Amino acid sequence: MSRSAHPAGPRHADVLPEGHYSAPPADLNSLDPKVWSETVTRDEHGTLTVGGIDVKRLAEEYGTPAYVLDEDDFRSRARAWRTAFGDNADVFYAGKAFLSRAVVRWLHEEGLNLDVCSGGELATALSAGMPAERIAFHGNNKSVAEIRRAVEAGVGRIVLDSFQEIVRVAHIARELGTRQRVQIRITVGVEAHTHEFIATAHEDQKFGIPLAGGQAAEAVRRALQLDGLEVIGIHSHIGSQIFDMSGFEVAAHRVVGLLKDIRDEHGVELPEIDLGGGLGIAYTSDDDPREPHEIAKALTEIVTRECEAAKLRTPRISVEPGRAIVGPTAFTLYEVGTVKPLDGLRTYVSVDGGMSDNIRTALYDAEYSVSLASRSSDAEPMLTRVVGKHCESGDIVVKDAFLPGDLAPGDLIAVPATGAYCRSMASNYNHVLRPPVVAVKDGEARVIVRRETEEDLLRLDVG
Ligand code: LLP
């Protein structure tokens, strides 16, 4: 039976009344450090600056929309996770949140490992020089070609997601004359109280092998018998945008229970457990995420306590934060195109991007905040909805936001906390070109993923 364990915060659990929005902040020009990256500030003219560069210059040089990524902030978050977990644990950055070769190099330099979940992510990681043994390969339906490539490259672990895959990976490893280190991903029956599509550890979904009914134990039994596999541990990922640690507590309890059963049945103490990612970030001032050191302390204590109770050696822990590292490091810079007041309702502010660069609002009902970026303003707050340029009324970037009443076409606005799952889920809907990712640091900016061009579009369309 599922156990409801961790509401992901009211903004993600549909508990607020329909049409709810917070009251306007006392000062619309203020920048809440919870949602902005560490170098974001306003200069003496009121213009937003990041990494020592003002957004007007960024817009002139790189155009809008653009994802602007604060390299120092990325590195310090990566380092904070690394330091918090210390030498007895491993941090695997979840590349699905956002991956590029520059990011892979930063992670490598900061001593993190990398979780990839497709051949494309694996290729990106390898091409940027991430050592294969520091890569974990995920996915519920890895192709034979992807598995072969991963085994040949020598990835540190493949996370097995089904009975078929246990056999498939064992077979490929034997064929290649090697033994592949693997973890087995199980579902522990914790229901993540977050959006239904991003809850992954309850049983009625596609990931992992259920603990229920002895299926996970059977998977371990089979994997242990296969020459091509070295079973190093159990993996559990319970969901996304989670603030409450009690879901991890239940998951750790159940994973350790399985380790104990494995020890009792096979006389083997598996040396590792991976508790996945899913730690929440602040999208608006209402969200209160935890610091990496608090999370590390809580997870380590939970696992140690559970293992002591089960009389097991404490396994090496790994975690896979994606959003919690890259989410707050970037904002999306847009130019306002039209401002349309609807009497008695709100003002619609259309920007030059939309659901093609941020699908999360449409897909998950996600909440974002927004600020006027090219200048400050003392005008009265007006209730707005920031929308994109796509041919769809659900093309919403920020559902409810207060912006200054003098907002006008040509102003730049910035939506913070768009580092995770925005560029990586971007599309070409309406043949809109995907924005670049511009990294800023110490007064310098450089494009790490360039803007798509019409030539790119036409190159794929072979007539
Ligand atoms: N590990 C595994 C096995 C995962 O499946 C995921 C996310 C992560 C780690 C990283 O989770 P994070 O720390 O980034 O929350 N597109 C959705 C999120 C999907 C997450 C899928 N798996 C969103 O935009 O919210």
C-alpha cells in the first residue's frame, strides 16, 4: 500500500484555492535571494546584473529570450552538495535537469559524478571528458545500442529498471568480456505528493521494480546469479520538488529492509544505496528549500540508524540532485512585446518566448516569479499573467505575478529559477527557435549553448 509521505509544498499540491495569488511584495524592485542566483543584484540605475554584467548588455549581445546561467552560483551549489556529503558518499548531478559540455566540465572540476539517462546525455558527458567510471546510466527502456555503448565506455554503474534489462545488460557485458557494475532500481511504495507526472516511487507507474510482492528481491536474486553483472546496490528515487524528508525516511527504511533480506538470503551485504534526487527549490518566495548540509545530515542519519537497527554495515550513499543544483542558477530573460489590460481581470504581458522555452507551467501547473529587469520602477503593482507567443491559450510562463504598472513594450523581464527542466525540455513548437544558454562569470559572458537558427530548422527538414 502506498504511504503518503511528503507534500511537495502547497504550490505543487493543489491545496490553494482556484485563482489564488500572493499579495504584491512591498517592493517590486527587491530581489529575493531565495529565487535568484548569488550574483544577481541591481546596479545604481536599477538594472538587473548577474556575474557583473547588466541584462541590457546581455540582451543586446545575445538577444532574447535567453537563459542566463550564473557559473559561480552553479559551482558553489555543486560544491555545497559535494562538501555536505563528504568522502563517504557520492553526488551524481542529474543531467536531465540541464546538460551541456561546459556544465559537464564544471561538474568534473568540482568533483561531482553524473547521472545520464539517454545515449544523447551519455555522448555529451563523454565528449566533455567526464571519466566514464563517474557516470551512472539510467532509464526505463535503454536500447541495446545505448547499453552496449555504456558498457564499452566503462560507465561506473548502470541502474537496472526491469527484469528484461537485467538479462540484457548481463548478456551484453558477457559478450564484451566484462562485468558491469549495476544497481537495481526499486519502487518502495512512497507516494510523492507532488505533481502526478513527477512522482515516481509509488507502484502504479513505469519506473523500477516494485518492492511489493517480493519482486525486487527476485530481481536481486536473478542479477546475483549472472556472471556479466556485479550488483553494487539498490536505487530508489521517490519524486521531484520535495521539501519534506519523511518520504526519504520511509524509502530508506524499506531499501535497508531489502538489503537485510538480501544478506539473510544470500549472505551478501550490498555496499551501496542511491536515494535519487528530487530535492525542492524555491520558485517563488513561498517555497522554503533545505540546504544541502541539512539534507546530507538527515539522509546519512536515517540510513545509519536503519542499518544499525538491521545490524548491517552502513552502505555508501549516493544522491542525484538535478534541480537543486542547476534550478536556481539561471533566469530567462525576455523582452516584453505587448501589454494588454483586461478590465476587471488582469494584464496580459506577452514575451518573445513561451511554452517552447518553459513548458513547466503548462505541463505541471508550476509557479514562477518574475521581475522587471531592464530598470527599476516605482509605479503601482499591477496583476499580470506573463504569456508567450505561441498559438495556444495555455502558453503561460508565469500564471500570476505583480509587475510595475508602467511596464511597456521593450522592457526586459526576467523569470528566475529556470535553470532546471526548461532548456532541457524546450521544443520547437510553432517553429520557434530555442534560446541560447549564456553563462556569466566575473564580468564576462559566453554562449555555452547557442541559439537555434532557421538554418538549423531547415537542415532537419530534408524536403
Ligand atoms: N534521479 C532520477 C532517477 C530521476 O529520475 C530524477 C528526475 C533525478 C534523479 C533528478 O531529480 P531532481 O533532483 O532534478 O528533481 N521534468 C520534471 C522533473 C522530472 C524529473 C525526472 N527525474 C520537472 O520539470 O519538474
